[in-house]
Amino acid sequence: MVRKTAADFDPELLDLFDGYVHGQMDRRTFFEKAAKFAVGGLTATALIDSLMPNYAWASQVANDDKRIKTEFIEFPSPKGHDKTKAYLAQPTESDDKLPAVLVVHENRGLNPYVEDVVRRTAVAGFLALGPDALAPLGGYPGTDDDGRKMQRELDRGKITEDFIAAAQFLKAHPKCNGKVGVVGFCFGGGMANTLAVKIPDVIQAAVPFYGRQPKVEDVPKIKAAVLVQNAELDKRINAGWPAYEEALKEAGIDYTQYNYEGCNHGFHNDTTPRYDETNAKLAWERTIAFFNQHLTKAK
């Protein structure tokens, strides 16, 4: 498949796609609205397919990379779904205790892209855990459309409790040095903010990528340093940033925010046309540097 970029699509179509994948319209409505962009012999179905993820591209760190070891584990979540599953990765060369990072997926479960992000985090020297919110329903089903439907079927409060349990599991892990950070994308970005609010004594560094902001009245509960990674063209998420920034300032919270020029929501996900290679790499470099600063260095 020829790899397309956001520049190959009309911005209006990309906005429609964003609305579709975030539940603002059903598949039929999306197809109807997107049909006008199918020109030059291209069918609407082919056009839509070209916007969907190609997970063959999501392999920056191979499953069998010798620098890390990986496994799928179960951990208890008594306030959530009783128990749940996650993908755990850690460096093979380190006998020392490590800072830990929770990696939170988008609104469709632990897909191959997010598994790869877990491995990338471990390669960078962290104990990394990627829970699957869809574990109670059997786990990520293999397609994002089905994954989104499944995630909407689950109780949002219980999902949150599962991620709280995951962060607590990481902090208590024998390989953890007691310091825990969280990075999340889309739904996961919102969850990163939520965890910083709900378990401030666990989360010491939070990196929400284009995630929904917490309620301004909850922001003072945050004790973590916060690195906000937003996309310039992401109108939906950016609408909530000014109020969040003001609340962060008023609460005296250590925060940094980047708004990546010309980027769409999802620009870090290297399996879709919205991926922006230059800015995704820069954002990830900043993320790892941020975690090193707040989780690795002694305070």
C-alpha cells in the first residue's frame, strides 16, 4: 500500500474522519459526507480505507528486539473489572530498579501501534506497561472499528479504575524504583490527565498527547509535572486548552505545552495518514527527556 500523508487529503475530510473515530457520527453518515471527496475514479470505500490504520507500519521496535523482554500479564483491579491484562516491557541489560511508565492507548484498545510504543518506552530505559481496557471483553479485537465499539460498551468508571490499578501495580513492581509516569494518546491523553488528578501520590510525570483536559476545579489536585503535546489543527482538543493552562498556572503546577504546527489529532500514530514523522519524533524525544528528568534523576 502506498503511504499517504495528511497533505493528500482535504482538511474537511480529515475533520470528518476525526469526528467519526470519536463517535460524533456513525459509519453510514461518515461515508455519506465523505463521498463528495471521492473523485478521479476513486470510490468512497477506497478513500475511507486509505485513512484507516496500516499496522504493518507500526514496528519501530520489533517484538523480538534483544534490547528488551516483553510479556503479557494479568493484574488485579478490585474496583474495576476485578482483573485485567497488560503488555509489560523492560530493558534486558539492567539489573537495577527502573523508573516506570504507564502507556495508555486510544479509544480502541491495545492495538499494535500502542504495543510498539510500550516497546519504544522500554528501549529508552523504562519499565513500561500498556494495559488493554478491552481485556474484560477479550482484548483488542484486531480492527479499530470493532475496538471502538467494544470500548464504548464498557463502564467508563471501571475503565478508569483499571488504569488506576495499573499505575499502582507498576509502582509496587519489584523492578520499579518507586517513580511512575504516564503517557497517553487521545483517550489515553485524557486518561493521563485523569490519573494525575486521581492518584497524585503515584503519578509524578504526565504526558497527555492531544487528550481531553480535566475539570478546572480538579487541576489543583495534581502533583505531577505535566507535558502537554497538542496538534495545531486539532480544534476539538485545543478548545479546552486555554482554561486548562490558566488552571495549571493558578495552581502553580510545573507544566510545559507544545502545539505542533500543521499537525492533526493523532499525529504521533505512525499507522495513519495523520502521522507527521518530523513532529512525532520530536514529541517523542521531548517525552523521553521529560521522563528522564522527572523519574530518573534523584530529587
